[in-house]
Amino acid sequence: MKAAIKNLKWEDKMVLKIICKKSLIFSFSIIMTFAIPSEQPFPHLTGKYFGQKGSGRKAELFAPGLISLEGRYEFALSFSPAGDELLFTVQVPGKPACVHYTRIVEARWTKPKPVSLSKGAKKEEMEAFFSWDGRHIFFAPYDEGLDVRIWKIDIHENGWHHPQPLKGQIADESAFFPTCSKKGTLYYSNISQKKIYKALLEKGVVKEAGEAGLEFGGHGFIAPDESFILVDSIQDDSRGKQDIYVAFRDEDGDWSKPVNLGNEVNTEYFETCPTLSSDGKYLFFSRYNEPGEISNIYWVDSRVIEEARRALYTREPSKFAE
């Protein structure tokens, strides 16, 4: 073989080298094709709730493999008033927290992608919520530690504009998890006081900020009409490390003692960050049940809330799980 190659003309040797080189490239391409799987196309999702079938009487994992992914934290989910846009917070361990966004385009949901609400002004962003009038998004950006402030960004037909921190009494307070009622009352977690606060909001300026009057609660999600508020906490009746509760406003405007939402929602794991779908039909929250106590988003029929109300005021046991 070597003698045959030696007797070839110079031109023939060059042709042979080119053929061998192309063969190696072709072989390498085949190896790489099989070694690196191609990215799967995003599924065709249509309809409400990110195209997911409604949850029932027991909390279920929300959008597994699409929103709830293994190996990362997901929490603080918020649908737009029309239900055609969705925000939620994602954090991969060791990396900055960021808000992901998806919406319906041409009758189908887009693939969720990170979005910078502060337009790069802050390193990390979390807990973004649409206002009930669809005019603003409230969120909590920060650079490091718990030096967190509440910001808002305005929603216009041509996009989101003018991100800025809220002004007024809240400006110097570390705070997060900002949710707003239909009449414009802002509820949020005051980090230094470790309590849920409320404030009136007028044109981006916070006025009359103070304690919301709840017996306990970490993260609080206010109902659009302020008739109830969802909170998380660790109490004597908690099933596990932290549970979801609901408090109801009475005729005098005071809050009831928060009621545990029971086994339909709470487990031996850590449950936190409760929210509602924009139509009020589903309760969303995070459960830290992955190895390493990493969270996924779960959802359940919101009738658990009304069953808790009935049990509180009639002293009858819940029939929701029957």
C-alpha cells in the first residue's frame, strides 16, 4: 500500500489527501449529530392557564417540564388580567434570580424566556406581578443580599416602559412580594419588620404605609376585592416546614385569624408564595419538594379557599376533599 502511494504522481497524492480530509470531516459530523441531541421544539400550547388542563381537588405540579423544571427554583407566578400573559421567577442554584415571561401569540403560548424588567439597572429580579388594571407590573429587583426595593414598570400598547422604584414611605424599606388590589392598595412583605404591610399607591408614590393587621404571614397575596388574603407561615398546625393559610376580612374591616388550607395544599414540605389566577379559579404556590429543597410551582382548585371560609364561620369540616 505504501509503495503504491509512493508511486503516485504529485497531483494524485493531493487528491487523495483532500478525499481523506473530507472523509474525516464527514465522520466527525456524524459523530457530533448523534452525540449532541437537537433541542426539542416547543409544544403547541393553546387556551387558558398556559394550555394546561385545570387542576382538581388536590394540588398538582403546574406545567411539568415546561415551567416546573428539575434543578431550578420556580415561584411567584402571575397571570395578566386577560390571562394571556404569564410571569414567574426562576433561579438556578448559584446563579442570579430572574423573571421569565410568556404570552399568547397567534393563538399559542410562546416559550418562556428571561426578561429584564429593570432594563439592566439591577443584577437580579424576582416576584413580578401584574396589576389588576393591566397598567403596571410590580416587581422586586436587587443587586445583592436583602437590599430589595419594590419597583414598577408601566405597560403600554407598544411595550413596557419607565421602570423605577416606588417613591414615598416605602423608598427606604427593604421589601418584596408586591401585590395590588383593584382599588390600588399595595400589599407587600416588609423584610426588616418581618410582617405584611399595606399602602395606598397614587401615581407611583406610596402613602399611608403600615402594618396590614394580620396575625401572621410572610408572603401575602391580596384578593382583587380585598375580601381575603393568602399568606404563608409556620404555625402549630402546620403540616410541615411552612404552610399556606388564608385570612378573611370581616364586616368591621378586620382580618380573621389565618386558616390553614389543609391537606389539599399543604404537605410535610415547605409551601410558600401563594397567588391566584386572574379569573380567581386556581390557587398557585411553590413547594420545595425536589432533592436539595428546590421548589416547583403547584396549582389547585381555588374552592379550597371558600371551604376554609365556610369551616371558619360555621365550624363545619371541609367537604372539599370528599
